[in-house]
Amino acid sequence: MDTATYSHDDLPARAEAYVTVAAALDWLRTHADEQPELAKLARHVGLSESHLQRLFARWAGLSPKRFLQHLTGEKARAALLAGEDVMGASLSVGLSGPGRLHDLMLSFQAATPGEIKLGGAGWVLTWGLAATPFGLALLAQGPRGVVKLAFVDDGHAQAWAELKRDWPAARLQRDDQMMQLLAERVFGGFQRLEPVHLFVKGTQFQLKVWQALLQVPEGRLTTYGELARRIDQPGAARAVGSAVGANPIALLIPCHRVIRGDGGLGGYHWGETRKRALIGLELQHRQDLASVEVVRG
């Protein structure tokens, strides 16, 4: 993935590009059976072929058609199977996960019952809107770490209300500039993260599901049923789905890596198109890393 073409300072440009990328992905998904030419896609999004090709390649590192292929067929099935195999092997021997990304770069801490009861009393939560490679997002951070990351397309009222509901006694202080700096830490170079601390509140069941999500590596997929088995509740796939949907921190707690058992994408709190983009970009990134490893080997 050619993330080098975008620096930290280009996150607003990536956010703007995502609007076109999302429109292109939606159109390609509905016209995939027609194997449409680039010219038709370009006309749909209102750009020249060359402009669309350059924009999409800068954002995703490959052409629109090839990007869509990462979400279908053998690659998606292989990612699903590999995700389950890797998770099972690592968790069965007591490891925290197959990759070290989250161990090294993320710390995950749950609020205690006392902290939940206080509702953030005495805390200042800084929140704001920031540009990301996947559109505008609301981020919030408190004394213990990041408490909220939500993509917002149609205004931020709902995400802000969720933040206020979760921490009703905290003082909310808006600082878009500070949250843009946080976004640069989280999204700069996409997945090449600086250390980030997460602080969440949830039921014991939700926490188990979110912790299990942290074991799914980048470029791998799993299913709601598989997650239920991983937390030793094999009959709770539906409840797992609800817990996945309640995840308050997008991307970093990677609920986008969970799909249906039949291979369908399933729902996503921040929209199916964004889920499709996240998965496709991660599959491409993993393939790029594998190619580098083969060359080095």
C-alpha cells in the first residue's frame, strides 16, 4: 500500500478523497457482475478516468477494480480461514494474539465498577472532529486514554450524545486541533501506529468480545460465531453481534474484521461501505507485507 504518498499533514486530503472512494465502491459493488470499464465508473463519480485512477491509487495503492477484488472470491475466504486458524493457534497456547501490533502499540483498560458509577466525575474529556483516511471522525480522550472514536458522516450529534451518555458526569471540552493531532497518531501511515491507550466501559460480556477482537490481526477476518466460540459461549453469536456493534472505539478495536459465517460483510455501526473500504485496504496492506517478506527471504 502506497501510504508514502500521503503524509500526516495530508489527512484532510485523504478524508476528502474518501468521499469519492466510497461512492466508487458503492457503484462497483452494485455493478460488479457487469465488469464495468473505468470510463463508466469515472462518469458516475464525475471525474476523468486519469483523475479517478490517480486519486484511488493514492488512497488505496491500487486500481478501483483490483481493490474490489480483495473483498470477494478466494482472497476474502482465505483471510477468513486464516483469521480463525491464527486466532485458535495463538489463544490455545495462552498468547495474547498472533501479531504483536496491539501488544506493543495499544493498551486496553476497562473502567472499574466504581469508575462507571461515578460517570467520569472530576474528569475532563477532550473531544473534537478530525479528518481521517475514512472520512470525518469524532475522537475523545480522557485522563486514562482514548474513550471514543466514531466516524461521522451526517453530523456528529449521535456520536456526541453517546459520549455524553457513557460519561455523564465528565466535563466535555472541545478541541478539534488536539483531536486532529490524535488522529495523526492513530491514522498516520495507516496502521503504523504510535502507542495509544484505550479506556472503555462495558458489561463483562462486551469486554470479553472487545478483547477477543484485539486478537484478530490486520488482514484477517473472523465471524460472529467464531468470536462466540473464542469466549467460550458458542451459542451466543447474536449477543456477540450486539457487543461488536456497541464497540465505542472504531478501527483500534477492530470490529470491522468480523463478517457473517456465509461470507457476507454483515452490519457495521459506521456503514457497510466504510467496512468494505477498511477490509479491502487491510487485505491489500497484508499482501504488500507478504510480498516484501518473500523478496527478503
